[in-house]
Amino acid sequence: MSDARDLEICASEPIRIPGSIQPHGSMIVLDAGTLIVTQASANVGTFVGLDLRVGEGLPEELRSLRDAIERKAADADEERFQEALEIGGRTLTVLMHANAQGRLIIEFEQRGEREEQAIEALFVRLQAFSQSLLDHSMDDLTAAARQTAVFVQAITGFDRALVYRFDPEWNGHVIAQANNGELPNYLGLRFPSKDIPPQARELYRTNRLRLIPSASYEPVPLVPAVDSELNAPLDLSLAALRSVSPIHLEYMRNMGTGSSMSVSILVDGALWGLVACHSRNAHSVSANVRAAADFAVQAFSARVSAHARLEDASLRVALSALQGRLLAVMAEENELSAALARGESELLSYADATGAALAMDDEVIVFGAAPHAAEVETMVEFLESTGRQEFYTDHLGAQMPGAERFAEQASGLLAVRISELYPHWLIWFRPEVIRTVTWGGDPHMVVRESGRIHPRQSFQSWQDQERGKSTPWREAELDAARNLRNAIVGIVLRKAEVLANLSESLQRSNKELEAFSYSVSHDLRAPFRHIVGYSELLKGRSNNLDAKSRHYLDSISESALAAGRLVDDLLNFSHLGRTQLALKNVDMDKIVSEVRHSTTRLIEQRQIEWDVAALPIARGDPTLIRQVWQNLIDNAVKYTAREEVSRIAIRGWRDGDEICYQISDNGVGFDMAYLGKLFGVFQRLQRTEDFQGTGIGLALVRRIIDRHKGRVWAEGSVGEGATFGFSLPLKVRIDD
């Protein structure tokens, strides 16, 4: 049977509804509305000295109890009631409370002869104890715990009083002890969480005090066993006399204790620890002394709570200052990675970490003592698989497969996701802290016999070495990480908004420039044509012009032609941003053939060898694609003009999701060092005197292909020719 199954068995024990009580008192159960007796302990007749019958009301001899019930009913704020009452000629301590089933549970205990004097003495001792707690420094929690253990042992008379503190895994650590030497010294020992199953811990939280005067007692059953009206067992969660689990009694006997009492230490409603008292032999404590012990322990609880709040507040103030310095650095840097690098010391101190990492934009940057970037990438995959926005652990090896290999740097991990859309994470690391823990017995040993689990029998100290764990993350540090994440997300969003505004402004400026250049180009087109026309007319009508005058006219005509071509190119370039694409299937063979024919028709004297393969069909705007081919073929023809034979090859092929085309020549080529300028506006790599051109052709090619969501490229070598290419996606998506 597995340990998990064992724990399930312990956790399923009916400790809230045992159906019996301990024999140092007796109990009657009344219907809260009618005060009819519904159940009673089997010993109530001998203990109270009266004959009580189930199904009947309280007898006249219990008038004092009836009056007490009425007083309790009048005080709605009082959940529990304790009072000394004369019953059957004796003074008994009566405890009363109502449970969630609508039943009044009334418990009777013997009362000591000098209890009144004892109460007065207890009051004085409680005052002294409260003052002693105040005398200790607020930081010295251990001294306050020791003082509490000493006080509780003194007023209860137990042989030993221990103050336990639970760790996050519910293992109990004895931090203080008062011991008269009758029982072993447990100071500093740890007790595994399985010693107190979850349902028992919850009962410790709801009912702070539990007394077991004898570990060898015989339970007294409730009669009848099941409430006939409720048809359910009685919930005794808040009853002082509630009978306890046989496994726990066996645990006590194995520990060598004959009696015990425990008082819960609650901090902000949560179970923080216990004050556990033991004696070697049977030992009982009156209800008033138990109440005094409870008061003392709750005073210590308040001290623990104040200490925790002070520590938490101090840490949050320090973290707030660190966050302010980090954010100041971020405000000065454009890149988050650069900001964190500048503020590395603050970043690590922020989470009391020794290493950190930023995973962003397919890049991992590590700070301090952190795993390698490749290992951080593995962590990010793990973090993404959790589907969480934050993740923290002080034992990464127990959470992430393979994490043991970098436990030395990252046994503890705190990660926050800094993007809603992308796998961007900010991560802190804490190193492994190897601890030697002394347990009060082997925590791994489970004894089974006779078909059920038994508590362990040995409480000899047993040492274990814990590996793969870091110091745990504190709540203030987790909150600080969340705050920093929110701040980073806010900064990134603000910068994105600034970039969006800038982009919008640039787009608006570009449109205005395009409109301006379109207007200017359009207006200049006609004057330049007129200049060319008139200069040609002048040359034809003036036969008497000398050679110099004719040269002037030729220069005017050529300059006007060049200016006209520039204006035409500018007009085309600016027109691109103003027209919508008309997408169709484009027959590239047909377009290339027509462009070749129109280009070479003007230079029939040139010897050009064309090598044109069959070209695949692509999707695009036929008019604009024609311009692309026109410019590329014009360039190939132009830059091979010095070759005796111009060799121009054109190819096309499919590559994945795109269709690619390229044109190669054996012309003057270009230096690859200037590749970045090649497709820019007015960028020329050759002298104007050698090769005429406007410097817009390749810029026009790139802009057309960009609008088709394609790409352009070029390769070349000076004197050895050049290759220009472009691609078009199979599925063109135009969104601008």
C-alpha cells in the first residue's frame, strides 16, 4: 500500500463524529428549539446523579441548567458557555455550545474544591505573562515561544510543553520547550506532516484546545448512537470531551506519554503551530486552567501575527524602493533587456535571487548565477505548458522533469509572464540550499499490521539531508514580482502606443509627400515635353545655325528628355502608393517576351544572347509586374552594353509558398558592399556619364514587390555581372 493510500485512510477517519466521549466528563444533547433530550453519554446518570431520558425535557432538578441556557440564548454574541452550576448536590463545570445540526451540546466536568482561589491566582499569573511577552524584543520570536512554553507548563502541571511551528509542507518544527526531565528532549526536532493528517489540522483550526487526560481511557458511547430525528451521527467538532482517534492514542503510547493537551496557534485565522503538552502518566487539567492556557497561547499568537506583519511591511517597503529604481532605469532605456542589464543588482535583490533571465523575442538573456540560455529555453517551454501567468516553487526538480541538472543554480524559481500574446517571461532563480534535518523518528517509516496502519513506534532522532530545495518565496516577494510585471507590461504598452502614433504620423507624412511629388511630376511632365518638341522644331526650321548653336539645341533636347524620364519615373513611383492592386494570374512568359521585344527593338545593332526558361505563372497586378520586368530587363541590357556579346538569362521556379524569378547578366556587376543601397531611391552605383538612368528603377521594383508582400534580392561582383531576383507569394494578401 502506498504512503498516499495510507494518508487517505488516516484522513478518512471519522474524528468529528466518533459517537463517544472521554470518561472524565459526561454529556447530554438537547434539541436547540424544544430542549428535549436527543442523546446522552452512557455515564450521565452516575456523573450528574439524575435519571435523564431521551425524548423527554430537562427535569426540575436541572432548573439551574435551564436558566443558564436561557441566559446563553439572550447573549447572541457568545458562541460557547462555561459556568459552575449546582447539580445533584455537587458543583460541576458546565460547558455548552450549539452545533450546526441544531443541537445544544452540554458537557459536565468535575470541579476542584479550591478552584475559585485558583482562578484568582491564575489571573495574576496571566498578567505577569502578558507583561513578559511585551518585554521581549519584537524580533525575538524564539524567546517569546520559550516564555509561552514555560508558562503553559507551569499552570497546567504537564511534564513537557512544546511549541511547534508548521513549515509550508506541514512538517512540525519544535522551536521552544519547557521540560521537567520526565520526558525526552524534543527541542529542534521535526515531525513529518503525516503525523497530523489534513482533517486533523482543520479540526485544530476550528477547535483550538484538546485535552486527553489518559491515553488508556475507555470511550463512553452516546446513547442512542445516531440521533433518530437527524438520522445522522452527532458532530462533536467543538466538544471538549470528544473522543479521539485510536491511532492517535496508540501514537501517544508509542511516544511514551500517558496524557496530552494541545492549544492551536492561529495567525490571521490560519494554523501557524501548536503548543503541545505531555506527561508520562495520566494528568488532567480543569476547564479554567485550560482557558488560561488558551488565553496565553492566543497572546503569543498575537505576538507572532504582529511580528509577521512588521517583517512583511519592512520587506514591502524595501521592495518598493527597489522597484522605483528599476522603473527609473527602464524609463531611460528603450530596450527592456538593456534596462535590466543596467539594473541587474536591483533586479536580483528584488526577489532575493542569485540569478535571473529574460526570455523575449526568441532571445534569452541571463543575469547573475543562472542556468545557460538553452536550459532557460527549456524552462520557458515548461512554463508555457502550465498555461499559467505566474509560477513559483522552491523545489523545481519536483515540478519540472530534468530540472535536477541545474539545481545548483535554480532549485527555486519565480517566473512571471510579461506578454499576453507571446511567450515572454521574466524569471528569478534561487540556488539549492542543502539542509540536514533532524526528525523525531524516521518520517518514511510506516507500520502496518492486522489489516490497518499503525503510527510509528520509534521517536529516536533520525537525520535526513534535504537536497534540491531553495529558501521559499515570501508573499511580499510574490506580490512584488506581480507588481513589476504589471509595470513592465504598462511600459511596453505605452511604448507601443508611442510607436503606433509615430508610425501613423509617418504614414500621413508619406502620403502628403506622395501627393506632393505626384502633383509636381504631373505638372512638370507637359513643360518638359514642350521643351523637347520646341527644340526639335527650332533645329528643323533654322538651317543657318552654326555648329555651336545646334549643339546647344541638342543639349537642351537631351536634358529635357532626361528630365522628362525622371518625371515619368517619379510619377510612377508616387502613383504606386495611390492605386489599388488589381490581382490576377500573370502570364510571365508573355510579359517577359513583350518587354524583351520592346527593349531590343531600339538597339538592333547590339548582339544579345537571351537564355529564357519557361516561367511559372504567379498572382499579381499585371501592369505593375510588367514595370518590374521592364526595369530589370532594361538594367540588364544597359549594364552589358560594353560587352561584345551580352548574355542575359531569365529563370523562374517555385520555392515553398512563393514563386521566384531572377535575371542574370554578364555586365559590369557591382560591389556587394553597397548591396544595402541598391534598392534605394536615387541610389546609383555607376557614374551617370557611363550609364544613364534616373536612379529610381530598382526602388520602383522593390516598392512594387513589397506591395505584393514579396521580397527582392541581388548578387553581383564588379566586372563579372549581376543577378537580380524577386519573389511573389502564392497567396497574396493585400491589407494596405
